[in-house]
Amino acid sequence: MKKITFGNLFVLLVLAVLSVKAEGFSFAKADLIVAKDGGGNVKTVGEAIERVPENNKKRFTIFIKKGVYDEQIRIPANKPYISFVGESRDETILSFDINNKRAGTTSAAYAFYVGGHDFHAENLTFQNAFDFKANAGQGGSQAVAVLSEADRLIFKNCRFLGWQDTLYAKNGRQYFENCYIEGHVDFIFGQAAAVFDNCLIHSKGDGYIAAPMRFGADEPSGFVFINSKLTGANVEKGVFLARPWRAYGRTF
């Protein structure tokens, strides 16, 4: 078996991204419209997902109008090829307040979960509304905005808001373009092969940005940041790009 080096990992990731981007998809006509005011087909995102056929073979586009949608959202593995398109990145907000302590595990403490392959999202904010400062010292500060564990996922012009463990890129190939991701500790983590292209990564305090995980040296996974910008506030003690979640985790 050919040894996978850090250099050719980059090539593999970029090739994976290019193959996904080349597929293309159109948002000209939505299959469903979500609107809190009743001006669409349904009022909640959860209702829209329920209407997607199981094991569908073609893209199903859901247009989400402006508003804060306070619901824990889950796209199961048997519902692939879903597209979410928001009316406005900053004003179309998928939000839920949950943390590790209440959920029982970090994997259950998500605001939004996607398990269906070939999911696309554009012009949306994903937020875990857990108030870390109000609950400081009580434990369970892990609060995931998005848990993504499927292949060929694309997020374009999206925001990911949280504190600790904001984005759990658990596995599969994932591509983030022109996205804003914020947090404090290990707020981009997981075992995915993920590319962050032209993204703004904002640290809300001292700590580590990423916590990549691999169980073996030959796993073709890791986090790659391309043409991205790192910013921070309240970071007097410093911010580090990453620390390995397991012995073989890597980021560049």
C-alpha cells in the first residue's frame, strides 16, 4: 500500500472538492418553500425534511425564507441529495439551544445534523444558542451547531455560530466555501476530509481552533485551510491552529 503523506493528502482533498463542485446544482426552482409566516408550503424546516422521499435519487431543493427557526433539525442517512437555500445568510437562522450535559453526549448535542450524502447548503446561519457565559462552571459546554457525517457535502456562504465544538465534521468529504465559523475551543473537529476555502475563522477566546481525528496513519482525512483568514477577540494568551484529537490527527 502506498503511504499517504501530508502532501498528497492535500492533492486528494482538492481533487475530491473539484469533482464535487463540477456536478453543479440549480436553485432556480425550489421543491418546497419554508416560511414561518405561513407564506410557503410549510412553517418549519423539520416539516420540509419529512416531505423529502426516502432514498431519493435526484436533488430536492428546499428554499428557506428569512427568520429564526428554533428547532433541532435532523437529515437522516436515507434522505440524500437535499439542498437548503436561505433567503439571506444573516437573516435565515437555523438555531437550537442544547449542550452536552442536557443531551447526554456531544454527538447528541447538535442544533443541525446531516447524515444524507450529497447535501448542499447555501446562504444560511447554523447556530447553537447555548449560552456558555450564563452557564459557566456548570459543565457541558460542548454545544454543536452542525454535526455532519456524510459524503460529498457542500456549504457555501454559510455561518456557523457557537462556543465549544461548533462544527463537528465527523466523516466523509466536506467542502466549505466563503463560510464564517466561530468558537472558542476545538470549534472545528472530527474525522472528515474537509476543505475550508476562502473562509473566515474567528476565535472568541484563547484556545485551539481545530481538533482533527484519525485512528491510523494511513487514513486519508484531515482539515485543509485554503485562502482563509483567522481572526480573534479576547485572545491575549494566544490561539493555536490545531491539536490532534487522536494521535494521527492533522491540519494544514
